[in-house]
Amino acid sequence: MKNKYLKDPRTLYNTQGYKEAEQDTPALEAEMTYKPDHGEKSYVGHGKLEGRNALITGGDSGIGRAAAIAFAREGANVAIQYFPGEEADANEVKELIEAEGRKALIIPADLRVEGSGADIVEKTIEAFKYLDILVLNSAQQIVSESLEELSMKQVRDTMNVNVISMFETVKAAEKYLEAGATIVTTTSMQAFEPSGQLLDYATSNGAVLTFTKGLADYFTAKGIRANTVAPGPIWTPLQLDDGNHDIENFGQKTPLGRSGQPAELGPLYVYLASNDSSYVSGQVFGITGGTRTI
């Protein structure tokens, strides 16, 4: 007799890949045919983040959007940074946060530009007065089929968004973070299994991994924890941004045989932001469909 309450993880979400058009930068969820699941209908809060204020970079879509929804339903006020041009997605998230009776702040910022990381922190403090959850999730990922095709401008832009902006944002936030505050970064499976078509992205995620472990060493003794999440193939607009050329097979080679959905990561970000993970710092959490991170 089968247990009707169990759900087979192999078939819980789409198992067929996607027939989706590539988009120019910035790729928007509003223009996707196959909409990702961010937990809009499924996530149920339990007050784990009551009275907390969060800032999430890249919070308008994908993993950041799932974290924003979950945080709001757990009781937090949420500020999100988004890339200019992604207003449609950002406004949707704002409405979802406010629907939970929480304060929402949406901040357009190009993290390639020096000073933008510090600016989003100050705007969050101005709106919320304090900050105790910092999620560094924004990323640039662009496929390059050859080194000849990979421009040094793209390399610099990728490093600025994916790494340098993290340094700047944390430096600006440090004076506002008190014991009990948390920092969560998003790296990638690419840090462990780099692709030749994503050399700049993979390299940046290796740096994020090292950066987070160093942050934990720096902050944990002060009562501030830092951890990182390493997703595998998760269905987000990032996959359509200037060129994932095998989108029909996206995620099909994982042991579970499918791509992941942002909704499958939201609870982990809540765990790492909440007191449930009070004894956890400097750790890497792979959400990879069964692919080992080491």
C-alpha cells in the first residue's frame, strides 16, 4: 500500500525540459512561457522571521524572488535590488510582499557600477531603520562558446556583479549588522563543476564560495553567521539571458532527471536566515537534483 502523502521528487515538477525563447538582457520572468514556481501558492509561513528586515539582491525573479516571498510570509520586511529594466518583475514581488502585510522596498541598481552596492544598503536602512538579513544573490551569467567570443568587458562585468558588489555591499552593511544577523550568498554548482561555456561565471562562483567562508571566519565570532547556497540547474530567467543554447534539455542530466524550481530553495534561505540555523556558519548547501558538490 502506497503512502498518499509522499511525493516523488523525480516528477514533482516539469520533467521534459523547456521550449523557451532566448531573451536579451535583462531577461524577464514576465516574458517567460514556462513560469517558474517561487512558492507563490505553496509556501506557508510560521513566523520564523518576525520583526526582521531583509535585503535581497536579485530579488525580482528566480531564487531571490522565492526567498523574498518566503521571508515575507515568515514575518520579515523585505527590500530587493533589481537590475534596471526589470521593473515588471520587481513590482510583482513588491505586491506579493505587501500582500502579507509586510513592508516592501524595490531598488533599481546596476551592480556593475561602483557605489551601487553601498547605495542599496543605505536605502534599505533609510526605509527600514535596521538590517539583519543580507542575501547576496544577484548574478550575471552569459554563455560564450569560445574564448575568442568571451570579451574582457564581459569578464569584468561578471566579476563586478557576482563578486565585487558583494564586497561593497557587505562593507556598507557591516556597521548595521548586530549579533544574530545573518548573511546568505548564492554561489553555484559551477564552482565545483565549471563549464567551458561559462568560464567567467564559474570562476566568479568559486570566488563567492571562498568569500563566504572568509566572511564566516570574520563575522561568526561577532555572532553574525554567513553561509552559501550552491544551486544546480534551477529554472529562472537567468537561463534565458543571452544564450543558454540547450534549453530544451535544461536540467535533464541531473540524477533526479529534471531541473529545479526556485520554490525548492526558498525554505533553505529561511532556514539560514532564521534562528533554526543558529549553530550553522561557513557552510555550503548544494541544491542540485542529486549531483554531489564535492
